[in-house]
Amino acid sequence: MALDGVAVCALVKEFQEKLMGLRIDKIYQPEHDEIHILFRGLGKSYRLLLTANANVARACFTDEVKPNPAQPPMFCMLLRKQIGGGKVVEVCQPGMERVIEFYIETYNELGDEVVKTLVVEIMGRHSNIILVDEKKRVADSIKRVDFSVSTVRQILPGLIYEAPPAQDKQNPKECGAAEILDVLKAAQPGEKLDKVLLSSFGGISPLIAREISYRALGTADIYMSELDFGKQLDVATEMTRLFAEIKAERFAPCMLTNSQTGKPMEFSAVEIRQYGDLAKVEFSESIAYLADRFYRERDRKEHMAHRSAHLVKLVATNLERCAKKMQLQEKELRDTQKKEKWKQYGELITANLYRMHEGMENVTLDNYFEDGMPQITIPLDVRLSPSQNAQKYFKKYNKAKSAEQELSKQIKLAQDELAYLESVEEELEKAEGETELLEIGDELAEQGYIKRTQSGKKKKQQISRPMEFETSDGFLVLVGRNNKQNDILTLKTGRGMDLWFHTKNIPGSHTLLIHDRNREFSDRAIMEAAQLAAFYSKARGSANVPVDYTNVKNVKKPAGAKPGFVIYSTNQTAYVTPPENTESFHKKEKEA
């Protein structure tokens, strides 16, 4: 789990810095297990998100405003009544537990000043948000826990609040190298180092345990049997150093994304080095906003993957079908190469009918089609006369000749379909929103890959806009999101003098560099537009990607061609390496 005790420690530090002295302005409960609290004061405001959702339990700042139910839930109304208008006087974390306590100064029903505690327990399926009154009794919780749920600890109104049972683990902030060495010495030889650290010290996640191993030994995958005293000392020293930084509240919040897919992998309160080039590490000054960004981005990616799964499967199935069909057609085409031999057999038999008789299994004749007229043995059908055998070979020749022409045509169509499906596959990989998926689905339906029933009037659909970027010297660059948009961009939006870019023989987006009447295209603008075309293609992770470019007036669409397919002439080719991201191109607009 990304939100470990170390991350909670960093969150508490940030909450103390930013929320101390601020008052609770508004409280919302947009989901059954999620609370939003708006803090204001001292010229600042923050929206605190608290969720007890088992999969994404967390406490963080957010800019996202969710719609609220018309009737506030009971727990929300209780919070508004008991801590609304209250002031934050303390935020703390017990030990290295994944628990955050917000101490809020407010007034009770008698008008006396009291301090109530909002406790956020981040513990997977046991996560909860609990309001504790000034007498340490549970006022209520977002999840009530009775005996049917837990016989160990109940969370019900009126009961004395008890902290979650302490784990039998040491607090790493209070351990020195000697205590850590004792743990390592007592470990079993067959145990892995990261598992030993995880089971012995509180607040450590699998990520942090592997990171300690990697920093100390250069690997995150090592067994205790491989550790001599020197290596154990290296581990203890590195762990002591790391937690001295944490104790001193020196954090380095960062998010890790997969270098190839861009999918969020982890986030951490300390720098993570163990993934090397496999992950991109992005640092942030605020772990409270970073946590929100991580979970929202991860949820968006997972949601998009789920929503596009049927389209991905459909395209993959058709790609496989198309590839198999083309293989069979190419085999049949190779077989037609025997047609000239069959024609020669027919003519040689016809020229030697007088030497042949019915019932012959084969005949050996002089082959006058070759120099020196070497002898050739021709197989015959004993049931046919010599003349009928000749006609049989002529028929095979004519059939193969017709098949060759038709197969060549069919293979070209299959190649075009394969290229089209690969372009759709690329579109699905880079799709960022629901609108784009709907457009791709409509495109596949129009091409006959999806059968859709007619159900009354066609629903009007929001149309996405091409991505907009700007080169470092101020030229506008437009990039298509899918094949239908590529067609509109190239054939309708583009003007004759605009430059059109596309990766050479590689599926990708159509890209336009818009002409400025007051100046000529700079070499820098051309190279940067080519880089964008390479970035939004299947060659994103490659180097020296060939990108063709030409004026839009030289780009044409053949009649009946599939969406996104064009032909072009008078082009030049630039070889570029796609950037790691597009931030330097000052993206002008997000998805419409």
C-alpha cells in the first residue's frame, strides 16, 4: 500500500503547517464513505478529503469538487453540528501507525470550549473516520463496528474510543543500528530481507522495505542467508540514516510512473531509486496534493482500462483474424507461382499427342522451353485422355492466373485493414477520456466491426477537439486524437501551406504545424512538431523515429479509404527522438 506510516508522517507534518489555526467552514459527504472538509482562515483555504474506502483509504488535500446528495447523511450532519466552525489546534500521528488525529477546538451545547478529535484510521478494509468527543467517547463514525463485525474492538456511539490494537513491531524512528542488527541476526536464513523489515518494524511498507535493501545492497531481492555481518551492518546503517531523515521531518514526496505506459506505480514520502530506468520519478513539494493526484490518476487509468477493455479485445481479435487471413492468402499466392509450369505441361502434351495414349501415368518429353531441350517427366491422370490431360493443365493455369490477380488485391486490402486496426489499437492506448472512447467506438461501428441496434433517435455526442500545443518559438501545433479526428484535421482544418506530419510506416496521429502568414517555419518548429508526431505514435519509446512531413496541399485521401488513411507526395523526412513528456510544449487546452 502506497500510504504507509512514513507517508502518514509526512502528511501530518504538512497538515500541521497548513491547517493549524484554520477554521472549518463547510463539511460535505459526497460518498457514503468519504468526507470533504473546507478549511478557511489567515487568507488561505484548503479542501481536506478523508475517505474510508477500503481500496483507496487516505487523507489528503484535493481541488476536486464532487456533487453532494440533496439530503446530507447523518454522519455529515453530526460533524456539521459538533465541529462546524471549529479551529484546528493539533494534528498528530500515534507512533508510526496509519492513523491521523485532528484535534479541533469548538464549543459544546452548553457553550463551553472543548477539544474534539476527528480520527482517520487508514487500515484497508478496517479503515474508518471517527468523531471522538471531549470525554474520549465515540460520538459516531462513518462505519459503525459492532460485535457482528469485530469481537475485538467496537466503534459505536457512546463507547470509549480505543485505538487500534498495537502491532508487535518496533518504531523505526526510535531504533538505532544495534536494535536493527539484533533483528537481522535473529531472522531465519530462508527469509527475504524486505519481508524481515516489513514484519519487524512499524510504518514500513513493502516499497520502503525494498528501498532500504536496494540502497544498502544494490538489490531489493535478497535472502538473509546471503547477508554476512558486513552486509547486515550496511542495512542497519542505511535504515538508521533513512529514519533519521524522517524523524527530522525531511521528506522528498515523489510519484513513480511506468516509463513505458505512463501508468502511476507508487507514491512515497521519500525518494525511491529501486526501479532505475523502469520508472519516472516526479518530485513534489506537497505530499497532501501528490497523494490526491496519484489516486485520481490511478483511478482514471483503471477506469479507462475497464471502459476500453471490450474495444481493446475487439481490435485484438480482428488483428489476429486479419493476420491469419493474410498468411493464408500469401501461401495461396506462392502456390500460384506454379502456373507457368502448368501452362508448359499443357503445351508440351498438346505438341506430343501423337506419341501418347490413354492410361499412361506419366510421359517423358523434350522440354523445348529450356535451352538444350532437357527431358521432363509430366504426371498424367490415367482416367483422362492425353488431350483431356492437356486441358486439365490449361485450366489449372487459368485458375491460378485469376487467383493471383484476386489474391494480390485481397492481400492489399488485408494489409490496409491491418494498418487501420493497428492505428485504432494505438488510439485506444492513448485515449484519455470517455468522449474519445465513444468516438473510437462509433468509428468501429461505422466500419462494421461493431453491430449496433437502432434505438430511436441517435443521441447527440460531444465531439472532442484535437490536442493543441505550442512550439518554443510560438507556432501552433494540432494533434489528432483518433482516426476520424485525423481526417477532419488533415482534410478540413488544415490549409495548403500548413505542414502535415506523420511517422513513416508507423501508426500514429496526424499532426499539423499551422502556418503563420507573418513568418516562415523555423527549423526548430519543424523538429518540435516532428517530435510531437513521434510522441503520439506507436514509436513513442524509440529513438531516431522517421517522421515524414509535407504541405497539407500534398496530402490526399483515396476514395473509399478507411478513416485516417491518406497518401502524400513531395515529402521530407526528419529523424527525431520523442520527448519523455509534452510539458515543454505548453499544452493549451485539456480535453474538451
